[in-house]
Amino acid sequence: MLGQQYLENPKFQDYLTSHFVLFRADRTQKQGEEVFNKFSIRATPTVLILDPDGSEVDWHVGYGPPAEKFNDQIDKSYKGIETYKSYADSYAKNPRDVAVVFGLAKKHDRRYNQEKAVALYKEAIALDPDGKGGTTEYGKIKVPNTQYAEYQIGQLSLFGMKVDAEPMKAFVKKYKSGEMVKSAYQRLAMYYSRSGSKEEAAKFFEDAIANAPNDPQVVSAFARKAITSKENIDKAVELGEKLVESQQYNTDPSNVRDLAELYVTKGDTAKADEVYGNEFMDGKASSLAYNLIQYATFWSSKSMNHESALAMAELATKLKPGEEYYIRQAANACCAMKKYDKAIEFYGPKYIDKFMSDANKLGSYANFWGSQGNNLESALQAAKKAVELAPAVPSGWGSLAIVYQKLKKNDEALKAGEKAVELAPENQKSYYKNRFDSLKKAMEAK
Amino acid sequence: MKRQLIGLAVLAMFASTAVAQNWFKGSLDGALAKAKSENKKVLVDFFSPT
């Protein structure tokens, strides 16, 4: 994504080539691997900016759109603003400047230099124990630098080379509530779901469940622990059931899966099947298919994303094979994109041939293609068959009228339209009359 | 219309080729030397295919 959206985007080439010599270290090549090792790069994408003497100016690990924002960050690095080099130079002159120490710590943190980051975060905390020295962003909120430093020490200690849960536990004990504490509980829950002594894990989860009984990550981690340890199963089931119930119609499959696994652990496979069986997944597939078709329908009427719209429409029909709603909607999207051959592949003669004794499907088919003004011979055949099978049903006659009108057989269209109005029950008379009037107007317009 | 579309496709092809040529061909030391002579910095993209 970084390559496509930024580094190789023609929009940014003038800027990039006028400020930098661009060098790609490809890990699959020997030379590239050597450069990876030279700079101890642990994650990709990483962009490293060097001065001509080979010294490191700054780095950016990871990428997220928009590319314009990333370009701004690269430009700041080029200009020496808040770079690793500027922080390192300032630190060398004044190691008691808390903003510099904190900035340098964050730089090492971003590059997964755990030891250096932790050491510098500790220095920043020692310089500003009350957290009045400045704030930094954490998601959408601002937190004191000191609090951020304490959290990051906890994070790096929990998942780094030398694992230690105590710093993160100390963080939770000190700050008690807030977004970072919530995140800390989630990290600790992940840790204790598979590590730590039995006693430590039990003590942690007792506290975590009391503080965050509805947090999906905490509940899921507790479930994982219960499944592997075969302890606290009933409590895990109770929490899992509450969590799934709270999610109502938008249940997270991973939470439901955890609950099913707990039921199986208890020996109740019937209950597992009830919550996480075929009916559950069929519901998820239906929901996905519906969203895919909505996507296809949306983009089919715009001037972009047509390839993607078509792909999503096809996927929807594969998820729900044989279901007419998705097939017709996929055909509708194709028609909107003027891909009539593709529409006929979805919803053409090969499809309707299977339903030549179903008046409803025949009438819907004829109505669809009559409205599109395409595939009319097949539509006419279907409409005729519909009225033959169900001569007293007005909708078949209405479809026949539309198809005749599109075929410019006006006399036959008028007769079929009048028949539809004649057969319509009282509560539908005005609907069919309006359709008939529209048909006549369309004939007069041509 | 058809000529315009062919023209756009050819332009896109040239643009893609031009972008590919912007990556320095040679060693990192060579890139650093070029940066020194042109008063630029070196931007290293650490790339690992997914």
C-alpha cells in the first residue's frame, strides 16, 4: 500500500526525486537483506531517511492513508522537525529536557528498540513524575506524557524480549480508569490467557472481570483461560452469554465461538450447536451477501469501482446460490453498468429455464427484463408462460404489457395492460391503473 | 473517444515505467554518494513482499 499510494504514485515523484535519492532494500534480494540487517529493521513497511554520510535522520514504521498526510511526515523529516536526529542532538546537549527525552523515547519505541525506549521513558518519568511536562496523543484523546510513558513501559515489558507483567499491573493500579486503563486490561488479559502462574492469572481475572465485565477482549481472554485450564467454566459461560446477548443482532463470531467452545468443554455439544451451528453461520453469510449486494448496487450507478462492484455481486450470488433476490440484484447492478451479457449470465434464459412452471418467478423475470428493455425475447416467453399458468393473476399480465411495449407491439401491450387492471383486486386497482397510464404515455412518447 | 482512451493507456504505461526508473540501481553506498553530489538525502524503503 505504501508503494502504490505514495512511493510509486506519480503525484509525489517530483517532490521525492527532488529531495531524495530513492533506494529500495528488498528483503528477497541478498543486497536488500544486508541493508535490513545493517539497520536492524524488525517490521515493514519502514522508511528510513539518511544523510549522505550514512547517519540516520529519522524513520517511519508502518503506513496509513491518506498519502498526503504521509508526505507531510516525510517532509517534516527532511526539514529536521521532530526527527530522531534532532532529538538525539538535543539530548546530547541537555539530557534533562523532558520533552526531548520523551520524544526520543517515542522514536525508539516506534522502531521496536525495547531496551532503549524503556530506559528513556523511565528517564522522562523521573524528570516529570507529576505529568505536568506536556501531553501526547493516544488515539483520539490527549494524555500526559508521563502516563503515556508508564503505559508504554507496561506494553513493551509485557510483549518484549524479557516479559514482565508488573509494570502494566502497576499502571492499572495507579490510574484505575480511562481509555488507557481499558487498553491495559485488554493487554493483560491477552497475556494471562496463556501465561503467568495459575494464582496470578486467577487474581488478575477476578479484578479484570469486576472492572470490565462487558469488555469483549477481557471476556474472550477469560474464556480462553477457562478452556485451557478447565476451571471457572460456569463463570466464563455466564460472562460469554451476557456479552453475546448484549451484541444482539450484530454478534461477533469470535465471541460466539468462544461460548460454543465453553459449552463443548462442559460436555454440552447440543448447546454449542444451538449458538454456533449452521443457522448462525447461515445468518452471517446472509448478512455478508446483503452487504455485498448493497455495495455492488451503490457503485454500479457511479462512474468508478465497477470491477469491484461486479466482483462483490458475484461473491454474493456464490454465498447464497440459487437465491433469486441476490441473483436479480446482481443482474440489476450489471445492467446499471451496461454489462448486459454479464447480467444475462446471472439472470438470463439458463436461469429461468429451471422455473418454467413457476408463474411468480416467470412474471418477476419478465418484469425485470421488460423494465431493462433487454433480453426481450426470453422475457416475452416467460411472460406468456406466466399468464398461461396463472391467468387470473394481474401481475403476469402487467409484466406481459411492459414487455410488449418494449417490443413496440402496442396493441398487444394495451390489451395485456387492460387485462391487468380488470383482474386487479380493489385495493390494487389504482396501482395497476397507474402502471397502465404510464405504459400508454410511454407509447405516445415514442 | 477510442483514440483518447488509447492515448491515456499509453500515458499510464509511460508513467509507470518512469516511476520504476526512480529507484536507485546499485548499492546503498552508491546511493549515499549520489545524494552527496546532488545535495539530497537518501530515502530507504524497507520492502518485504506479502
